[in-house]
Amino acid sequence: MGLRREKLNSIFLKEISDIIRFSLKDPHIGFVTVMDVDVTNDLSYAKVYVSFLGKEERNEAGLKALNRAKGHIRSELAKRVRVRKIPELTFLLDESFKKAQRIEDIIEHINEK
């Protein structure tokens, strides 16, 4: 990954986090953390990986609320970041925590034997 893309990913991560935290008022979103942003080379698309605190049932409602608000988030992002093109946003649930927890449980189980 190029240095420019890495820098854009980190800038978008910070700005999207701030927009969600301070600009969105949807109660379905709840407590959300933006875990990672992956922008394509041509800045057409950005995958935004998010994680929700709380019960599993809230994840789907929060994800739907974020996808409903992605137009607003994108327009706010355009006001804050000076790039030639603001990417289309796609919000995805970050599964890395679950995978890490599963691996940790397996290792713990092996160590018990």
C-alpha cells in the first residue's frame, strides 16, 4: 500500500469517527467505533469497518443506520478533507475482534490439556 493511501485511510478514519460521534443523532447507531478504513487507489470507494459495543442484535440496526446516513457522512467529509474525489462509503461490520477471541479460546483450550 502506498504512503498516500495509508495517509488518506488514517485521515478518513479520524474524520469519519468525528462525524459519527458529533454530527449524527440517530439513536440506533449507539456506541460505534470506526476500526479501519480502506480506500481504493482511485478514491472511488472506501470500506469503513465498524464495531458496536453491546449486544449482537444492535449490530444490524447500527449498520443499517450508518448506511442510511452515509450520504450525510460523505458530504461532511467533503467539507473537511480536501481531495479531488470523496469516495463512496460502504460500512461493514469488523469481525477481527471475534476472530481474535476465537483464536485465544482455542489456544487456552490447548494449554489446558
